[in-house]
Amino acid sequence: MTRSLYPLTDDTDWFPNPTLALDEPPGLLAIGGDLSPERLLAAYQRGIFPWFNEGEPILWWSPNPRACIDPAKIRVNKSLKKFLNRCDYRMSINQAFDQVIEACAEPRGDQGDTWILPPMQAGYSSLHKKGHAHSIEIWQGDDLVGGLYGVLVGSAFCGESMFSTKSNASKLALLTLGYLLANKASSFIDCQLPNPYLMSMGASLMSRDVFLEKLHFAVKYDLPKSIFSPRFIERQPIVEHYVNG
């Protein structure tokens, strides 16, 4: 069967079935549309996300396989446990969303230009203001030294990007997210695509069909809003969860 790239319509709630994504480029599904909060939320609820480079139209993806993390299976090695016991970082939720996404957009090493372009930043910032996108921040003193952001659909957190300017700051952001989602019904962290960093922290690969089935159940379960209420959170319970749990 020959597959084609689907152009999006003006209906912000319409997307083609993710199983119709192309095999080459792997996971590419649709083109066009906009980055309005309504369309972004509809995409994530279906296991679809935008990703495109400067000068390209908006492209929508649903890769196969998919990388995900079970919050109960995040890996914390001995060196990270020791670090958690002695570090002076502070953690917060939704205290600096725009700062986190701006930091994630900074080019890194030899990766060249960022894909988190201004329209992407504006789209996720709007989604954050509507209560669907969230950030985890890591602070050293008053300096933001790490964090992550993503979209919450039901009990699934669809991670978009993370950054770190100090040792283990992004790992602590991920551990904080896992702590927040621990023991919540049908919860998991969608990492989209695998990389060595995420795999070392406990990510595993699953087929698109299995991912969509997990997402189907997660979308039906709304987490209490208090879980991601804006606040600073105590470090010790997180340390105990991963070091002594």
C-alpha cells in the first residue's frame, strides 16, 4: 500500500490515523495546519507531535517504535544516588515555563540550529497558559540550571525537551517528574524518540500500536490538578523515593 503525506484542514481537531504515518521518513504523518493550543492538544491526545526545522512547513509525526518511561522504573545508579544526597539544587513546578523552553531552544554543541523555533515556543507557551503544558525547573540558588517541559494528556506526560547547565540537573528534573507521576493510574512518560541518555534512565521501546493503546487509557484518566500546581517542592521526599525507596 502506497502511503502519502496528509495535508491538515482548517479543522483543528482533525488528524489522520497515526498508523498511516510514512515508513520514510519514519513516522512522518501530516503537513500544515498551525500550532494553536487546540490543535496541539488534539495532536498529543492522538500520539502525534510537531517537529520541523526553520524554513520548513509544520510537520507532524507519530514514530514507530516509540520511547517511553514507566515512572516506577526510572534508573538511578549509585553515583546519581550519592549526588542526590549531597546536591544543593532546588526543584519547582511551573515557576519558569518560558525560561525553560527558551533554555531548551539554545543550540547545543555541534547540533547546529534549534528546532524549537519562536512559533513552537509561542504555541507551547499558549498551551501552558491553558493548563496543558508544564515545566519542571532545577535551581542552584537563584539560577535556573536545568529543567524540562512537555504536554500532559490525562495521566501521560509527553516530554518535549530538557536542558542542563550543571551536573545532573536534567536528570533531577526527570526524577522529579517521575516522582510526581509515581503510582498514578496509567501514567507514563512519552519520550517520543530514543537516545542513549533516555535509555540509560530507563526508557524502553514499544511499537506504535502498544503506545497508542497505553495512550488511549491514559487520556481517560485526569490527574488531580494539584500535582502540577505551581510551587517549589521539597527535595528530601524525592531523595528518599529514589535513594531509600
